[in-house]
Amino acid sequence: MSRPSSTASLRELTVTFADRTVLDRVDLVVGPQDRIAVIGDNGSGKSTLLSVLAGTVTPTSGDREVDLPGGFAVAEQGPVFAADATVSQAIDHLLHDIRTLERAITEVTGALEVAPAAELPSLLDQLSELNDVFESRGGPTLDRRLDAALDQLGLGALGRARPVAELSGGERARLSLAAALCSGADLLLLDEPTNDLDEDAVRWLERQLDTHRDALIVVTHDRSFLDRFARDIIEIRDAHLHRYGDGYRGYLRARDAERLRIRREYELWCTELARADKLVVTNALLSSEIPRSREKPGFGHGAFRTRSADHGATGRIRQAKARAAQLRSAPAEVPTDPLSFAPRTWPALGWAIQTPRCRW
């Protein structure tokens, strides 16, 4: 049975913790077969974005819409379980959707044995629908696949009756990862899945992701890993999402072009500001050096009108100041690359203007 297309979207969504805005009016559409890597600085909001998509973090404002008939699965860095839970119970918690389907199938099957004839068609329809969903999620082979995944992730000898509280943080994260990869969900949300994995486990993980035909969003700092699987890159900067296509190489090209544009716009802004400030100084000097007009001997007072004393310098100063104020009120974005500044000084007025000398 083919499953309907999956999709998830965020619209104008904001998440604020205390006085800090982590995500600011972000938009995101996840298609049924998107393979997205989420990158950004530590604390930029990557894990928060996954939690919003999973529905475990409530946005401050905005909309989250999810149409996932096959559900979603989350592999967190620090999954939380009940304090007294065993490994087996932790697995059931992680695979809640499929375990719920199993129980529903058992209940409907039991009801069929005692139901009156009039109710049989309805119950048979329910059982058929449940079995279709269960099979589409890989339910019949789930436990076998889970055992294999745990073995590949170094947890093959883990006793199912062992208290999960005895596991290390890395072991709990790998337990969560194994369950997510075996869940058959429409959307996988994986938070730093390569952490605590050796090279063989990473290669196995990549093979598992290759077989996943539905949507996939992975937070990772592992550039070589994301280069091999990601079709789109989402970078979180300043609480906003910046999406780039054509994989990691496409992201690098786009960011280089973006940095070049920002650098050029900033250089132009600096040049224009320096020019406006220099015009103020130059015209002030010009105005101070022009002698005032005097009436010539032998002419009556008012016989002619003298020219302006500053030859228009005052107007030019006013225009240059207005232009400088305009530039300062709308500064260009500062490039991440360093800029050095060489001051130019006009000693007559004691002013120094910073003009950019860029080192690229």
C-alpha cells in the first residue's frame, strides 16, 4: 500500500525563551522527500527547530501544520525517560506509535471473536486499515530490524531488563537513534546522530539514510556527513532560517557569493560615508579661508550686492551632513571578514575621519 505524501510547514513562527528570541517569524516547508541538514552556531536554535517540528516545543506565535500519515520519529541528543524505566520500556516509549498500532490490532482481533454478525464488516474494515498502516511502517519486521540496529550501534549486548538510568548519555542517544531509524516514520528528525559513533557506525547510519525514501531533517556539525546526504542546507543565523539548495557545495558557493555581496555593499557604504564627511570638512575649511567681501572706495553704500561670503560652501556642508546622517541611519551589514581603517586628519579643525582600507 502506497502512503500519501507527507509534509510539514511553519509559518511566521516565533519561539521566545524568557527575554531571548530563538526563532523569529520563520517560514519552512518540508516536502515529502526533502533531505535537509540544519547547521548553525551552538545555541542558534537548531534543536529548538526540531522540537517545534516534533510538537514538543510550543511556539510563542505563528503556525505549525503537519500532515504526516506515517508519523515522525525523533532522535534526540539527550532523550528523557521515566526514572524507573527499563531499556525495554524506553524502547516502547520511543516506538509509541507502532506499539499503539500493535495493541489496536490485538484489540480488534479479539473483538472479532465475540462480536455479533452485524458488527463484523465494520471490525474487519478497521482491522484491514490498521494492518495496512502497520505494514507500511515496517511493523512485522520491526523487532528484528531493531536488534540489528542496536548491534550496529554498539548496543547489541544491552539487556532489555536493565534500568535505562544506568546507561550513559551516549548510550541513551544511540538507543533513541536506533528506534527512530527503525520506526518507518514519514519524517525523521535526527539531532547530531553521528555524535559518539565510530567510523563503522557512521557508515552504517549513512546506508540507513540512503534507504529512507521519505523526509529527513538532520542537525549536524559533521561536514563530511552532511555533504554525503543533504540536498538542502538550512543555516540558522540571528534567529532566522536561510535555506540553500544543491547540497553542501551549493551552500558554500551561495555563502561565498553572499559574503562578496555584503562586502561590496559595505565597502560602498564606507566610501560614501567617508566622502560625505570629507565634503563637510573640505567645505568648512574653504568657508573659513575665503575673505569677506568689502565695499570698494568711491562707491556708495548699496551701489552693488556682494557675493555670498562662502561661495555656496554652507549649502554644500548642509547637503553633505544630510547625506552622512542618512547613511548612518541605515548602515550596511558588516562583513564577517576583517576591515582595517586608516584615519585621515584635517589638523586645521582637529577632525579625523575613518576611511576603510580593506584587507581581503
